[in-house]
Amino acid sequence: MSEAGGGPGCGFPVPQRAPWSLVAATAALCLVSATSVWTAGAAPMSREEKQKLGNQVLEMFDHAYGNYMEHAYPADELMPLTCRGRVRGQEPSRGDVDDALGKFSLTLIDSLDTLVVLNKTKEFEDAVRKVLRDVNLDNDVVVSVFETNIRVLGGLLGGHSLAIMLKEKGEYMQWYNDELLQMAKQLGYKLLPAFNTTSGLPYPRINLKFGIRKPEARTGTETDTCTACAGTLILEFAALSRFTGATIFEEYARKALDFLWEKRQRSSNLVGVTINIHTGDWVRKDSGVGAGIDSYYEYLLKAYVLLGDDSFLERFNTHYDAIMRYISQPPLLLDVHIHKPMLNARTWMDALLAFFPGLQVLKGDIRPAIETHEMLYQVIKKHNFLPEAFTTDFRVHWAQHPLRPEFAESTYFLYKATGDPYYLEVGKTLIENLNKYARVPCGFAAMKDVRTGSHEDRMDSFFLAEMFKYLYLLFADKEDIIFDIEDYIFTTEAHLLPLWLSTTNQSMSKKNTTSEYTELDDSNFDWTCPNTQILFPNDPLYAQSIREPLKNVVDKSCPRGIIRVEESFRSGAKPPLRARDFMATNPEHLEILKKMGAASSIDAEDGLRFMQEMIELSSQQQKEQQLPPRAVQIVSHPFFGRVVLTAGPAQFGLDLSKHKETRGFVASSKPYNGCSELTNPEAVMGKIALIQRGQCMFAEKARNIQNAGAIGGIVIDDNEGSSSDTAPLFQMAGDGKDTDDIKIPMLFLFSKEGSIILDAIREYEEVEVLLSDKAKDRDPEMENEEQPSSENDSQNQSAEQMTSISQEVDLIDQESLEESSLNSHPESLSPADIDNAASVSPSEQNSNPAENHETTSLDGECTDLDNQLQEQSETEEDSSPNVSWGKKVQPIDSILADWNEDIEAFEMMEKDEL
Ligand code: DMJ
């Protein structure tokens, strides 16, 4: 397909039974850019500047790929902080995340087609030879079927697609004889046993060597899989079938998709997040467009584009209508229950949904794409990266960021559709942030916590497969790429599959098309997409006019629900009962609680919100004793502030959130455990002392190093191999006595992070660090700075010696725990718990309506979004037949039982593996 755009179809109905190629091209045409780039709004970007940014992307890729090849290959991934390869089994397990690692040089395979897109043909040729020479697909490792499909099978097929393209051009890859395709086929056959279920849905995991059934397989007992896991196979499997002529792959992937379609909730047309692979029952009945479902929708639309099969478009359109009706609350996308789609299932969004605006561009629905993208961009501007999850009032819910590419993907597609240079500026910001905050001497490190700027020893393969492709393509002109990118479709991992596959072996797809769709019901087809050629030149301010009202949506947002309080005051009605005000001994409160399940959909909504708040409140109260993580940043040569380690706080000593950071050179204390008076005070004087955990209280260590003149302390865990990547945040408790005498800041590092500092001392002798609550900006100045002296302005106080020996107390940060599991179970949320939850925190209690009102008016100006959301939820009727909010007053037990399903969903969402 050429980029000339405006070709047949876009903006006009497509003729029925169009030739396959035309059908595929038609959907893809929705991406055609407004070639005459307009300049209203954001200033246009010159060709030179675009080239400069493109070159910067190339340099960044070299840094990431070069370090992987030098320090990690043939391991699956690079660990950029410790500068070595991640080999499964040799590192502490990270749970499901490790299921992507199959000892098959994952990053190399995932990077193959990126090399060609970035014009690194020579390196591509070299990389293909390495894959053929070194990669073994027959390892005794249990891997995720989904990840192996999108990253490895997709990577091999993307590599093959571009290898044959290059071979045909006549210069490179002349020796190539479909070897990557043969490997892909071998891998395809290895994955097939996963489909041996009555439903046809695949098992979530498989042993590459032993499959599922054999006892050695160590898998095959799972009963559930995620919808995306079962519904994101068709592109790779169909491509494999069409490239090789072996129809079985496409057949299996279609069968799984057919089953999911059959199981959709028929009244809402939504699907849940997880499904039982044997019974087909929905295990998790919440539904959104992010984690667990995302690429199922993506593959329905893209399967239509690639395979030209109308049934996929019809399914996609049906789901899309449901998404826009229930989940989309522009600019938000909020999960709902499949049976009660008018009720939100969460108060937060996850980062994976950032791909959705890009998919909406492909669909041709530009307006909500612009809106959601703008909202996400504002969240990014606030935190430098998109946190894994953030609340509807844009607070960080889960602070990690593993360098996900979804937002860059949507930025690219929006630029293609609108030609608006604003999106180039967005891309420039992404590049700057990556270099400023994620770049480390040995690659790019995931953010452990976007609030502190601390790193995780992790560089996922999708960073190379996707991020660099989308960023490079964003700034590239047609002549910067050696082939026509419009001839390909991107898989969910951004691997390239050629559109000509739609005309290859097409009889197979006819044979397998679900019979339900042989007679098409045209009324359910949305064949059109906006023609960007017409749309934007006529109204150059179109995209900007959509963004404008959302300009301050993040900064000015209010916690949801406040507006309702204000409105009820205005109307003289009583405000709804809030969880923080609830007292189980108050008869009036109990009466209101009963009514929440009884009278109207507004009461029902109050009831749900109440329960949700109860859950949040109870976990918040558990968090009250918790301090946020801190950062240890290595600022001396050659790190220059680029390495930021996640550190645990101390409940005593200088509070780094209230004081200037402490900067100083590090020195090991003697004795290393710091449990007695130091024998090397001259070495630690004016420095930050390193002490080993164990044998005495943390407070005692602090006093000993303080007495020796240290200006701060870092306690390093003595449990070998421990790491902040795998352990929850650790907090150092005091000794149960008055610790006011401890004036210096104390931080805790797990053994792996600690050894990064110890290794640095071994190599560079003089190592200077910053202890702070949040990593400080590292700019070129930092690198040019003279090596500062160890003297600094931080606290260097002596204190009276105190000796108090008792046990160390380990505290675990509940927030980190919560990321992997919610503490309260629905069954255990009894009225007694509610009672406790409400009475624990008097500071939270605010039953004075006047005070509530005051809070409201303080935030009064930022009401638009909430108003919209509120109006929507108040005016729409819940049409679900399963809704049990009847007219009759229900007893409290039955109300609680009724809420069980919803609470279960909240709980499951908290357990999300993103
Ligand atoms: C990638 O592996 C794919 O994009 C997948 O569909 C979802 N998540 C990661 C990147 O975030």
C-alpha cells in the first residue's frame, strides 16, 4: 500500500466481497497520513530536527542493543544495572514475568526486524546468522504460550518477512533460504500441544521440550488463562500457515478466537479478563481494554486487515461498540463488570491500555484516540513515565514502569493520522525522558518507582522490539526507510507481517471461516473510517481543538465523588455516606447502608462506591505506618547520577523527604556490621558509611557510625541474592525507644543493589552517592562537574552513644505487597471488619458536612470531568438482567452477599499481573 493515501475506500463504504487485498488495504488505509503536514497549533518541526531526533533514536538503540550483545547475549535479557545476562534459574524468580524467558536469546530474536527498520541491514544479517547458529528451541523450560508467540514466533516471522524482502532487493541476505521460517515452524509445532483442551483455548504455559502432558513437563495443571493470552495468536499462527502452507496453525488460532466470541457476555458484548480453559466460564468478570484483554481486541481488527476475513471485523465492531458504550469515558477508559457494565470495576487504569488510541486510529475513530492520548501524556509529564497503574484522579497506583512502548505506539499512529507536529514534540519528550531517567552506562533500566526515579535491573525485550521502532518511524520520512512500511502490519509486539499474506492460501481462510458469517449482516458493519486527507486539511485545528478542553485535565482533577457531595448540599439532600465516616454503632449509618442496596441505581452506585472505599480505606490504614521508598544515586564517574537504586527508608534518623539530599563518598565501616564502636572512624568521618545488616538493631548501627562522624549510612542486606526486583520494599524500624538522637539519614539496600556500590568501590575506589527521596535530575552538568570533595553541607552530627541491644524488626511495605495481592478477602469483609476499618483512624473521620463542603469548594474549579462522569453514571440505566438492586429493602447480609461479586473483582484487579 502506498503512502500517497486517500486511495480507494477510506472514507467511503467498501464494496462487499471486495478482493482480499483491497479489504486488507482498506482498513490499513485509515492510517494514511495527512501528507500535507499542517502547522497550526504546535510549530512545525524542520527536516533537520526530525533527522536529529531520528539519529538520537539510532544512538539509543545502539546503546541498548550493543550492551545486550556485549554483556548478556546469548542470555534472554540484559540486566542493565549489573551489566550481565538474565538467565532463568540463576536469578531469583520474579514469578510470571520470567515465563517470557525460554533460554532462546529472546532479546536478539525480538530485535531482528527492528534492525531492518532502523536501517541496520548489515547488523541484521549478522543477527540472523547468530540466531541460526546459537538458538535452541528445545529447552526444558516452562514458558508462557502468549509471550513465546508474540515475541519469539512473531520475532522469527518478522525477521523472515524482512529477510525475504531484502533478498528480493538483491543486495543483502542473498544466502537466506527460509531458515528463520523453518525455526518458526518448529516453534509453532512446539506450541500446538497447548491447544489440547476441549474448548480449544490454549493452556497458558508449555514446556518447550516436554510439552504439557508428560510428567517432566511440570505444567498443564492450570485451569485459567487470560483473554489476551488465548486471543492473541491469529496473526502469527495465520502468517505461519500462509507462509508454509501448513494450515493447522491458523485453524487452531481461529478455533480459540471462535470460542472466546461464543463466550462473550451476550447482553453487554464484553469479555472478562480470565476464562477457564476447560469449562469456558469467566473467572474474572471485569472488563477493560488494558491488562489481560488488550491484544484480543487488537488482533480481531488486525486479523481482518491481514487476512481479509469479514467475520473478524464484525466481531471487532461489536466489541468496539460495547467498549465505547461502557468502558470509554473520554478521556478515561475504565473497567466495568461484564454483567453490570454500567458499574465501574476499578478506580484506576493500567499502562497497557495506552495502546488503545493507536488501535482507535486503525479503526478510524480519531477523536477519542486524541482525548485518551492527551490524558496519558499529561500523566507522563507529571511522572516522566506512565506508571503501571494510576487512579482516575491521576495519582500513582502502581509506581513501576518497565519501559513499555504502548504510548509511543499510539503517538506514532496519531501522528500518521493527523500529521500534527504536536505528536513529534511528544516523541521528543519521550526520548529526553528515556535518556535522562532510564539510561544507565550498560543500557536502559526499567523504572522501579517513577516517584523516586529508582531503577530495576531489567531491560525487557519489548523495549527493543517496539519502542525504538515506533520512535524511529515517528521521525522518519519515507526515504529514511529502505522498504515501504505501509506494506506491513504491526503485530502486538511490533513485528512486521506483509499484507500480501491476505492473498496467499486464502482458500484456507474461506474453509475455516465460521459458518455463522457466510451470510453477512451488513447492518453490523462499520466500513468507514475518517479520511485524514479530507479531515485535516479542511480543519487544521481539528486535533488541537479536541485536546484543548483537556489541557489541564490531570492537574485539575478532583477525586471522584466530591461533586456529588457538593450537589447534594445545593439541593438540600443529605450527602451520601462515605466509608471514612461510617460507624457500625450508628443506627442512622446502618439504615443508610441498608438503603444502598434498595432504592435506586444511585443508591446502588453509592453502595458499590462505599464498599470500594472500605477496601481502600482498610488497606490505607495498613499503610499508615509505611514510608515511601528512597533513592541511592551514584553520582561519581562513570555513573554521573545515571544509576539510581531503590532503597528502603528508616523510621528514624533524618527524614529525606523533609531535608535536602545527603551527598557524600562511601566508606565501609569496621566492623562491617557496625554493631560496636567503629575501629576506622577516620575512614568514615564525613562520609556515608556502608554497614552490613544483622547482629544488632539498625538504630544501634546508626548510632555507631554517627559517633564515628559519618554523615549518613547505607545498610546492605546480608541475605545473598536479595533484590528490590523480587522483594517488597524493606523498612528499617527503630529499637522501640527514643531515636531522636539519630540525626543522620539511614537507608537500606538489598544485597544485589548493595553489591552494585561495592563493585563500584572495587573498580573506581572513590564512589560518591546521593541519598534522597527522589533521584535528582542528571544533566550534562553533572557529568562535567569536577569531582566534588567529600565535604558537604549535609548533617554531620555527633550524638550521645547509646547501646541498646535487641532484635531487628523487619517491616514489609504493604503497598508493595498489595501490588501482587490484596490483603483483604471478600469473604472476610464482615461488618466487624467494617467497624474496625472505620474506627482505626480518627484522623480520617470527618462527619462534619460543612467540612466536606469546604473540601468541595476548594476543588470546585476542576469539576468538568467528574461532572461528565457523574452525569453519565446517573443518567444511564443499568440494563443488565443480573442486577439485583430491586425495590425491596434487602437485609444487610444479602446486600453484602450481593456485593461479593464486585468485591471479588476489585480484589482480582489488585492481583493483576500486568
Ligand atoms: C508487549 O510485549 C506487547 O506489546 C504486549 O501486547 C503487551 N505488553 C508488552 C509491552 O508492554
